[in-house]
Amino acid sequence: MSTSLTFPSFKHWFLVSHRRKYFHAYLFIAPIIILFGIFRVYPAIQTLAYSFYNVELLRHRFTFIGMENFFSLLEDKIFLKAALNTLMYVGCIVPISAGIGMILAVILCAKFRFRQFFKAVYFSPFITSTVAAAMVWWWLYNPQFGLFNNIFKLLYLPPQSWLMSSRQALMSIIIFSIWKTLGYNMITSRDYRQFPNSIMRQLELMGPTTWCNSLKLPYLYLPQ
């Protein structure tokens, strides 16, 4: 009498372990997904739905008005001014911060003394509390006692109103935001030379631009 033992196939074992791995992964990220859905996704959808109604929350009254709120918004001068300021804010911060961050990343890839110290200095604003950083810069922008105006006085330049001026407030905020996000853009561009040589050769064969090769600038590979 012969007995034979049956074992699950390797494919079956692989599928089971693969599913189990993904189950544990989704289990770990479930809390943040649930919180994100409750506090970000649901309010956004609710706000979008409310935009088509005249909402009176105290009376629990919802009157459907269609696109009237949007048409009224396009006629609001304050909204149009705010939208223009937002476009100017984004249009200045994104290219300037990304460009300076890439330049710093290329410089800090070179080996020199205190390189790690300068990396920490440039990255520290990004991990600093926005409230604390804003308070420090509020004092730097102070028209009477601020550091910037004191430097201007030493250089025999007229003091500026900075945040107190409607013309200079936006630019002052842009300067602060560039300083705050510079470390993040530097980190996303740094250490590109630490990729394996095989990957770098593959990227070169895929056709990076000539100026990237000549300046040794990092370039991005997006898998198909």
C-alpha cells in the first residue's frame, strides 16, 4: 500500500503569500486612509454639493439654485483679485523653489567639508513648524525693528513696509514660502548620483537632453 503526500503548488503558495502581504499593507495604512476620507474627501464632496444650493444651516433649508453661486463668484472683484494673487504666488514659488533646490542639490553632491552641516541647514526650514517660522519672519519683516530694514539702513537703502504694504505683502509671503519649501525641493533632487551605474546608463540611452549631460543635472525617469 502506497501513500502519497500532496503539497500545494508553488503558484498557489505565492498567490496566498502575495495576498497576505497586501492585506497586511492595507491594514497598516487603513487608519490614515479612513481619517483622510473623513476629514478631507467627505468635506470636499459635501462642499461641492452645497455649492449648487442656497444653504441655510440654522433653518436646515436647502434651496437648489444650480450654477448661480459660480456665476456670482465670477462677478466678485475680491474673488478675482484673490485668484490672481494665487496664480502669481504659485507661478513664482514653484519654478524658483524647484530651480534653487536643484542647484543646491547639485552643489551639495560634491564632497567638501561641512557638507552634512549645510544639508541640515537648508533642510531645517522644511521641518520647522510653520507657525514658529511665520512668527520669526514676522519679526524679520517688522518695519521698525526688523532685521531686513536694519540691513537696509546699513546699506543706506530706504526701509520697506513689507507685510504692512498692499504692494509688498504678496512678494514678502512668496519669499518666506520659497525659504520654507527650499529644503524639500533640495531633498527630492539630491543624491541622484547615488543611483546604480546600470540605471544611469539606461537613462542615458533613453535620451536625456544635452544640457543635462553637460551640466550633470539630475533628470527624472518616469516608468511607462
